[in-house]
Amino acid sequence: MSFSLQADSPPLHEDSDGALRVGSSRVLLELVIQSFRDGATPETIVQQYSALNLPDVYAVIAYYLRHRNEVEEYLVQREEKARSVRQKIELRQGNMSEIRQRLAARRQP
């Protein structure tokens, strides 16, 4: 009996915004990696994100462990993009302190 070895690509796909999603789900790579960094097992991650399947989570974690520098660079870029989007939203919204004060006043009995 012969055994053929083949390399599998990581179960990741890029969405239209450039975000990497795991398997056929919409779960972001950064969510899986952060859960893993926080000590979650692949089984726990699948419980947290029911759209994932266990082989995909194991494969993504294995890819992360083998390509840590590239994945870390991707995660840094994603965080920078998120920070930029937050800043744009805050600039458009302006000073929300007056609205927050009025809402807080309404909550007071």
C-alpha cells in the first residue's frame, strides 16, 4: 500500500474587503487566532463559532504556527485598518458628549 503525501492550502478565503475568512464561513482569521492566543483549544473555538468545522480550525492554527511572521504582519495591517476606520467614523460623528449627557439624563429617575 502506498501513501501519497500532498500539501493542502490553508482553508482561508479573501472577501471583497481583503479580510481573510476561515473555511466557507464568514468567521475572520483574526478571531480564530485571538481565541487560540487566549488559550482556547480548536474544539472550544468551534463551539464559539458554530459556522466553523474542526479540521479547518486545526489547519488554520497549523498554518499560523508555521507562518507566524506573515500572519502577525497581516493581523497588524488589519488592526491599523480598523483604527483608521474608527477615526473616520469619529470625525464624521463629531462631538457626541452632548447627546451622551442627554441620554444619561433620561436614564436618571
